[in-house]
Amino acid sequence: MKPKALVVGAAGQLGRRLVSSLGGDYEVVAWTRAELDLGDLESIGPKILALRPSVVVNAAAYTAVDKAQSEPELARRVNGQAPGLLGQAARELGIPVVHFSTDYVFSGEKTGPYLETDPTGPLNQYGRTKLEGEQALLAAQPLSLIFRISWVYSFDQPCFYNTMRKLLVTKEELKVVADQIGAPSPAGWLADQAALVLKLWGNMAPEQREAAAGLYHLSPEGQTSWFGFAQEILGSLRLHQEVPCRLSPIPAQDYPTPAQRPANSVMHNRRLAMTFGLPRPDWLTLFFVEIAPNLRGARPSGTKPS
Ligand SMILES: NC(=O)c1ccc[n+]([C@@H]2O[C@H](COP(=O)([O-])OP(=O)(O)OC[C@H]3O[C@@H](n4cnc5c(N)ncnc54)[C@H](OP(=O)(O)O)[C@@H]3O)[C@@H](O)[C@H]2O)c1
């Protein structure tokens, strides 16, 4: 019989993909907000203890970065406090938590990629609450894995990629921020990597396992700006259809948002590479691997493959 993995936040971009990535090794129990509301802090412990999973994988979060500025209490409960309660229940059961955090724990002022050991300095409520969640989880259950990820996209859920895909075919001109850099990361790749690391970690001897627990940056190689990513999305659309839209780069100050974002979101996977020896593919390669099968399906009706 397979061990049981509980995926919390199973309807999100990453949660959905985790359900399938973990499916080979685990009997996956997929809980959406309907089954477990992380804003209802008292319900967390009893529900996890009743289920008795072998691992808790938390893909749920308050991810509305701008809205978090005006809803800091709810964002703090879901992102800051709930991970600690997941950790407490996990510790009681003697099981690990796999959790996801963000590049937004950093100020973005560093020149070059961020390491796990770099000082944090979130610029907005979302980043502050996510940082609190990392700390709360590791205090409650140190035998956990936290992956800081960034610029997540998927083909079928709301994200920058899908927003661009829609706007590029309906607008004549689009202005996109060019002075914030990061590495776009497909949800499917992130989920596969997290599942693989969990497996490798689980196979380690106990003392090695303890040393290898904690915080990891998980991000593809290379970097681009939102503008650069939009250019690649436009290029991929033009492989299959005429898209007359003109793209222009703008500075972030010309696109004001309630939450300030870091200018540099690039993270280095050094700890992941050194501990688990995993290769780090380029973000652009991953982009084409991720979208190629979907683009074939997305060809406008009535057109023929060339
Ligand atoms: N997206 C990014 O670019 C990005 C970047 C860095 C880090 N991350 C982190 O990666 C993880 C996954 O993000 P994602 O991109 O998959 O986000 P997502 O698509 O917005 O999914 C988040 C999920 O969390 C659920 N959720 C929100 N509030 C909840 C609550 N109170 N109780 C239970 N579930 C709740 C949402 O449910 P509903 O559908 O009901 O709202 C949604 O299914 C998060 O930890 C996020 O902070 C994401």
C-alpha cells in the first residue's frame, strides 16, 4: 500500500501539478479550500491529525499580492500562521511538511542571484507574511522542506503567461515592465522537482536527512524581465498565428501597484544542487518544453500545420 500524501491548496497552479507529480509514489489526498480553510486556524490541527498522512504538502497561500496590502490580517493568518500549525500537527505525527515560499521575501536590491543565506527584507505584506510562515514552520517542525519559488506560470490557470496570451491577441500595443528580473518557472516542473527532492530526501539516512532539511531555492537557470518573458510569449504565439501587437518596455514606476515588488527576483539553487545533485535547466528551454504541446492544441481552428 502506498503512503498517504496530503496536498493542501490542491486547486491552485502548483497544487494541481503536485497532485499528479506525487501520484506515482503516494496515495494523494487533494484538499482544496473547501476541505481545509487555512484562514480557520483552529481547524488545521484536528483535520490533519484525523487524516494521519505520511507527508503534508502545502501549496495553499494567500497569493493576491496587491490585495494583501489591504487585507494584512487574513494574509498573515494564511501565509504566516497556518504553516506553523501545519508544522505542529506534522511534528505530532512524526511526519515532514513540504511548503512553498517566495522570492518576495527579498528586497531585490542585491546584484546577482539570491542564496538561501542572504538577508531577507520583504517590500510588501505578502512577502512579510510568507517570511513569517517559513519561520513558523521551521520552528514547529524542523524536519520540513521549504522551496522558495518565483514567477510561476501554467498553461491553464491565471498567471502572467495567460494574461499576456490573451492581451497580445486583443491589443494593438502592450507596455510591459522591463526593470524587474527573474526566472519564469513552470508549475509542472516545480512540482516534479519538489516530488523528486522529497523522494531523495526520504531515502537518506536519518542524520543526513536532518542536515538536508530546511530552506531551498528552486528556480531555473538564467533570467529575464517581464518584458523579455512577454517577448518570448509573443514569439511563441507568432509560430502559429499572426499577432500584430507591438510590445514596449516600461520602467516599474510607470506601472504603479499597491504592493512594491523586488527589482531582482533571481535565485540560485546552489544548496539544491550540492545536496541532491539536480541539474538546473534554463528557463527558456523549460518554457518551450512546457508550452509546445499546448500550442499545438491551441492552433486556431481552420488553420493547418505548416
Ligand atoms: N504564483 C507565483 O508566481 C508564486 C511566486 C512565488 C511563490 N509562490 C508560492 O507558491 C505557492 C503556490 O502558488 P500558486 O501559484 O499555485 O498560487 P495559486 O494558483 O493562487 O494557488 C493558491 C491556492 O491556495 C488556495 N488558498 C487561498 N487561500 C486559502 C485558504 N484560506 N485556505 C485554503 N486554501 C487557500 C487557493 O484557493 P482558491 O482557489 O479557493 O482561492 C488556491 O487554490 C504559494 O505558496 C505561493 O505563495 C507563487
